[in-house]
Amino acid sequence: MKKKNVLYFYEKRIPNKIRKLIISEIKKKNFSLKQVNYNDSEKKIKKSLSWANAVFFAPGRFLKKEIIKSARDVRIFQLWSSGYEKFNLEDSKALGIPICNNGSENSTSVAEHAVLMILALNKKLMHFYKRTVDGNWKNNSHGFDLYELKNKKIGLLGLGKIGKEVAKILKGFGCRVFYFDIKRLSKKEEKKLRVVYKKKNQILRNVDILSLHLHLNSQTKNYINNKNIKMIKKDSIIINVSRAELIERNALIKALKNKNIRGLGLDAHYSEPTIKNDSLLKLENVLSTPHIAGSTIDTYKRVIRNCLDNIERALLGKKIKYIVK
């Protein structure tokens, strides 16, 4: 009988409720389970990896090559996230261990969060919430600086699973959705999603709302930068629920301060956890959340089961899914 030793890698900051859910789902699969923390000794981590046949990283963080080499019998490194920029891809691949992400099983939650931020910024939700709580109705704008979504031009940079979910939701608001991706959809797919392909710079110049749905890598870092941020249509808003470094920080702050950009919705941050009195987050036209776009109980259940199914496939010698290229 093939061994089914699964090592669960975790961080202490992960709430116990989530860890208990993961452990209960692993036990349902009848895997042999061990747990290890990133803060454990190198000796313990190496010993745990040498025992494992599969490793479930929740979350995935960087491990040195010397540590990864201990994973001699491991058939899969499974990440519970969509992103993988913090993981040691190079050394893992060199050792022949496939790395898999969650197949964007958090796409519904992230897409809903992106649209939530669009609506909140268009209606200045937090500003008017504070006015209401304070009883300060005097001299408010009476909606003169608020916007509907209907007929607005939305630009999606990246049209993977999450970007497609955003497009589907926005159809219900009567938006006109444009997209750019390095891999263009077929005309049949574009028609089904009601999206129009445009070049990146065309999108920057013409849309009312720009939403980023890209993985962070050497090609996408500072994808929006000091040069091309000047192309963005004045009074537009930017939504970033992917990775902060997709946008050059200083260029973003400058555009927001100068009101060239009307607003920013940010769920992924340049420093996590965020720091008190961050100059970007203190700007009045910035709406931020603590990297929770993909965090719902529905998502956790779906992601964990999906990842464990993939681990099971690897342990049974079947074809695995969601391999990071």
C-alpha cells in the first residue's frame, strides 16, 4: 500500500478555527498527518519533510534549498492560495517536485470583494457612514460627487478565473467591460462573457474603473508605474485585490494626492501586516481592507477540499491539477 503521509505547514497567525477545519478535512481523507510551523527549528522541519509524501502549505512561504532537499519522497507541494510569489519555486522545481496552487477556488469571494470596493468608492460609503454616525449632515455633497455603475467602462487587467468572475458580476450592473490579457480569449468566449479585448494602454486611457487581476512576477511587478499611470483617465478609480506590487507605490501616492485618480480600493498591501499611519492608507480617497478578499467560510471549505483532492490524486499516482508553470 502506498504511503499517504501529509505534512501540514502553517503559521501561528492562522486562526485556530481555520486550522481545525484543515485538520478535520485531512482526517476525512485517512491521510497520516503531521504538522509543522514555519518558526519550528530547522531540524524539526527537515525531519518532517523527510517523513512526508505530500505537503500542504497554508500559507506558502519561502523555504531554503537546504530544507527543501529533505523532501525526498514528496510527490506534491500544494499551496492553498492562488498566489505563489513568496514560495521557493526555483529550487522546488529543480528537485522535480510539482507546485500547485488552489486553482483560483477563491475566485467568487475575490470577485465579489472587488465589486464591493467599486460600489463603496463610487458612493463614498465610508465617508457618508462617518457623517451619519456623527450626525453631521450639514454641507454634504448631496450626491453630486457620487456615481452609478450602469454604463460605466470597466477595464480588467488579467482575465483569469477571478477576472472572469468580476466580468460576470458586472454584467448585472449594465457595465461595459474591456480586458487585456497576454492570452486573448476566443471570440466565442468574449461574446459569452460580453467582454471586449483592448490593448493595455487603450484600457488605461479610456476606462472609468480599472481592476487588476494578475499574478505577481518579474513581468508584472510595477505593471502600473510612474510612466503609464499618467495615461489613466482622470477621475477614474483603481481596484487592486491581487498584489500591491503590481502598482508602483510612489506613482500611486502621487496620482491620488493630485486627484488624478479619484479613488483606490486596496486589499493587498506593500507591507503586511500594515503599519500604523501608512501615508498611502491615510489618504481620504483610499479604501483598504486587510487582505481578506478571498477569505470567507465558503471559500475556505471549497479551497481546502479542492487542495486535498489534488493531494489525493498525487498520492494515488493520478494526474494532478493546477501546476504552477
